[in-house]
Amino acid sequence: MEQITLVKDAIHRPDDPRHFMEYKYVDQYYVARIGKTIVAESRTILKLSEVGHHIYDPVPYFPLSDTRLDLLQATDKSSHCPLKGNTRYYDFNNGDSYVEAVGWCYSQAYDFASVLAAYVAFDDRLVDISMTN
């Protein structure tokens, strides 16, 4: 594939290389909370930056292994990204409160984006995500 950007190690969409992403692992402590409940916390964050129709804000992805999957219920809701693959969405339920579609995982990621299959991201309009060094 012809290199269309100057971004080193970028992952380009095969049918439209102008749509691309890059990810990096960051050594910072991140916490995701809904109210006072911690749903994920990790020092092994994958931070994804994407350029498509817009330059999107970087999104922190938490390892599934550092996520409270006992509080997240997989749903039938899904979506498709032509760069990353198919998502599975999660609802939050801690017994006291229920919030729909708080996070997603590219459980059916394309081969070139397969690293995302082991991570979950959260909707920052519904989940408070904070980080410290």
C-alpha cells in the first residue's frame, strides 16, 4: 500500500488509506467510574488516535483483564467501523443503577486491528475517565 501519511506505524483502512489510526501504550494510571463505582482501572492503557472525516480525540482503551466485567453486560447492540471492525456494546448494572451502552469492544476486529479485541473503551459522556502519573 502506498504511504499516504507521514505518521509512522499508522494502520490505514485498506479501501481508503486516508482513514487511519495509530495506537500506543501509555504508562499512566487510568480509572473509569460510573458514579462512585470503578468499572476499570489500569496502568496498561492502549491509547488510540484516529483520523477519518475528523481528527478524533484520542481514546483510552482498558484491557479486558482490568475491567469489572461482572458489572458490564454484553448487549445485542453492535456497530461497524470500516477501519477497526465490529463492536460489541456493554451496559452497566451494579444492582442499584443501570446505564445503557457505556462501553464497547472490537470483539470482531479486522486482522490488522486485532490488538483492539482485548480492550474496552468507554463513552466519556457516561463514564468518568481520569488519569494520573
